[in-house]
Amino acid sequence: MQDFRTAFANTAPGRHKARISLGTSASGTELGIPLTVLRGAQPGPCLWINGQVHGDELNGLLAAFDLLDSIDPASLSGTVVLSTTANPLALDARRKRTPADEEDLDQSYPGRVDGLPTQRLAAALFPHVAEHADVTVCMHTVGTPYDGHPYAVYKLHPDSGVDEAELLRLTAHFSPAISCRMSVAAGGAELPGNIAGALDYQLLARGRTAFMLEVGGGGRAEASFIAAATAGLRGLAVSMGLLQGPAPSLPRSLLRATKRGHLTCSHGGFAQTNVRPGSVVRAGEPILRIRNAWGELVETIIQDKDVFVIALRRDPVMQSGDRAAFVAWQWDEVAIN
Ligand SMILES: [Zn+2]
């Protein structure tokens, strides 16, 4: 298998397979990040799709496969690169995090070449994306125990040269249930950990355009969500000038979340809900109910103000502290130009 630099330097139109080496396992297996470079017959920009950074999130990379299958290199102006998985160690283990060090790769960019396994994964891929990608779509899903209607996430970096309106417009290609502006602030952040170590944020820090898509749920292939993401990628490619075609019709407005968080449960048991992710639940209405091991109702998850439900527990088995739902507490509607 050729390395990525060789594949990217090949100007012959077509589909070029590559691998970025990560060394070897104890048993001698070559470890590496699999990539496909789809080189067009005409010059043009580079769209980079990172198929997954968390090993149990699959819909996004499957959508990218379908996009690559649909493109004739003769009609492509520029390059589409797919890094199928940025974390092959987690993929093979069917887990979100790297088994070797239990780190979250999307909190580890730009990485360290002499670091822990996850830092090495980050350092192996990041320079290539930062060097070549005009636009990077970072594919995710919500965690395997959850359901989510596809939505987008973006971050703002003061030095990126990419403003919020542009990021919202890019996410609009995917008709997300909501586009979430995510803070990277330590301490006050909506999620634990080093959010500034996300691939999209580190690319923005280097003046590259990047955002995240959350394409449904983890650990499975959801056909309708995959098809919608593929259509969104195609529209994005047209808007970048990579493909010919009528200008994609974008929604005239998007919902924008500006404050999000998890609702956790206090009681273990079995969860049931009638709520659909991607919908608003009014103040005081039940979001999810939990019955204990004796069938008694022990907890009803409710909020005292309206919430937008982004993701919801799918696996009904719960214990105290588990996440019942991921919601937006604050959102508005913004026009897309
Ligand atoms: Zn993810």
C-alpha cells in the first residue's frame, strides 16, 4: 500500500488507495490509517472527509463511501480525500476511545509524534489535513446507546478567518435538525474534556474551514441518514466547485443551538420515552421515564423550560448518572444567505 504523500502527489484522475503508517502491533500487524484520494481530471479545491474519529461511529464513513462511488473523476475538478477512520485502533475494538490508553482522539489534536498511542494517531493524520484540506467535514454520530436525528456542530476560532455565517451556511447543505455552536472554553464547556483538541477546532486555528456532522446513532448503519449525508456532501462539493450541477437549494434558515448539555438520571432501571430526537419538548412534559427492577416508576426526566432534544437514550438499561438525553437549552432561528 502506498503512503499518503505518494497517493496525493499522483495527478492521474481516479481513485488512489493509501495508508498512513502507525507502526505495528505486538503480533506484527501493520497499523495504519486507511485513506482514499479521489483525484479529478481538472484542478480545483480539496474536500476532506474524516469518516470517523470515534471508533463506534459508522454512518458518516458509509455516506462518504457512497459519495466516492457516485463521482466520475472525469467530471471532478479538484480532490476529495476520505480518511475512513482516524482511529483504526478504536474501530477495530468497536469502541469510541483508543483501547491502548483510553484517550479520546477528538480531544488530542494536533497530537504528538512521540506521545501516547492516541497522541500519535492525531499527529499522524493532522499535518496532512492541515496542509491540503480547503474544507474538512468531521463525521460523527451520537454514542451507540443513543438515538439522534442528524445535526451539525461547529466551533469558532478568533484567528480562523472563517466566520459563523459561513460555517452555518456549510452545515445547511446537510439540512441538520439543528446546528450547534460549541464552546471550547475549559471549565464552562458543555462537555467534559479538552474540547479544544477537536480536529475541526485545530484546523480552524490554522485557517482551515472545518465542522462536524453528527449523523444519527453509533454502532449501526442507518440508511436514510446515510443517504441524506451523502446528498449533503454532494451539495457541498458542488458549492465548492468540485462538481458541476445546479446550485444546491439550501434551507432558508437553520435552528442554532447556543447552550447544550446532558440530562442525567438519579435512579437506575429501565427507560422509556415517546419523544423523538430533533424535536422540542415543552416545559413540564416528560422527556423520559425510568422504572426500577420491580417495575415501579422511580423517575421522570422533565425540564422546567422548553428544550430541544438533540439525542435520547436508546438502550433502556440505565444506572444512576447515566445520560438520559442531550438537549439544547437555548436556541434561535438564523437566516442562511
Ligand atoms: Zn464522535
